[in-house]
Amino acid sequence: MIRPAQPGDVATVLRLVQALAEYEREPDAVKMTEPDLTEALFGARPSAGALVAVADDADQPEPAGLVVGFAIWHETFSTWTGRTGSFLVDLFVAPEHRRGGHGRALLARLAAIARDRGHQRLEWDVLDWNTPAQAFYRTLGAAPMEGWTTWRLGADGIAALAATDADPATDRRIPT
């Protein structure tokens, strides 16, 4: 079963995010806290959406079941299409629940959301070394974007660039 994440899922989703970080060889990279995730998904101005995959588990009270995977996404905008799109930030299914259709079901539900919102694109990044994920995505009809490389400005770079927002020599603001 796939459903939108609920506030009660936050701790489990964060645990799965940490498992994803370990899988991606970055176990110390997760700085997000439960309050951060709660604000991002359920705050006054949500900045992301999340779906969860739920497996039947006799140890879990009905109808909650056991959250075994997630997809976190946000909307994007394309100046080429003039329309919004969806960007899948992360997709993860616990290793012991893989090959049960959860990943495909999460992406199918996200595709349905994108379609219903009139989105023209559903995009995501995949690590170059993650060939199992690449093979899975190809079975869905997805393909890598040739000629594009993801670039990133981190927090320190943002701060340094933002500090140049006003030119003291001319007291002229850089347009936003």
C-alpha cells in the first residue's frame, strides 16, 4: 500500500533516510532532525511531499502497517515548458523489503500525482556507481540526461555568494 506520509511517520522516515545515507556511503551526512522533516512536510508552508510504502505486518496495529519505504519529492519549474514538474529527492525501500514492488508502486503513485497536477517532468538524480538503481529506473522507461551534470552550491558557498549581493563601490544591488 502506498499513502501520503503522516506526522506519525516522521521518525520512521528519518530512520529510513539514515539507512539510505549508509547505503550511499555517507553515513554521517544526515543532519536533518525530526522537527526539520516535520516542518518540511507538514509545516505552514510545506516545501516537500512524501509518500510511504506500507507492508502488512502482524506486529503492527491496523491500519498503519509497517512503513518500509519512502519517496520524498518537491515541485520544480521549467522555463522550457513554462510548467511545473516534480523532482524526486530520494526513493528508498528497506533492503529486506526490496523486490516486493514497493519502489515501483512509490514511483507510480508519484507519477500519478505529477500527472494530476499537470506536471511535464518527473526527474531525479542517481549516483554513477548505483547500477542496480539505474537498471531499475530503466525498466520504468526512464533514461539519464545526456550532457548534464548536477552542480551544487553548499551552505558556505551560498553565504559567500550572498555576501556579494550589494556592491559597496557603487552601492548598487544585484537584481534578484
